[in-house]
Amino acid sequence: MSLQGHVVELQRRHEALEKEIEQERLHPTRDDMKVFELKKKKLQIKDELSKIREAETLH
């Protein structure tokens, strides 16, 4: 997978996690631990995207 393809996939996963977090928040019996885990995954993806963008600006 090319770097650009990887970035696109990370962005897609980030958006999907955002939607999943929102759905879980709106659920009447939401699972706060699940929301926490989803947010953690979303942050990891955001960090990875930031590192890629930072590396691109250095080159």
C-alpha cells in the first residue's frame, strides 16, 4: 500500500470511529468503557496521521 493509500485508510478509520463513538453516546445503555476504548483508538490513529504529515513536511 502506498503512503497516500495508508493515509486515506487511516482517515477512513478515524471517521468510522467518530461515528461509532457518537452512536454509542446516543445509546440509552451506553457503555462508557467502550466509548473510552473507541476514543483511545481514534487518538492513536490521529497521532499516526500527525506523524506521517510531520515526516512529509520534513522531506
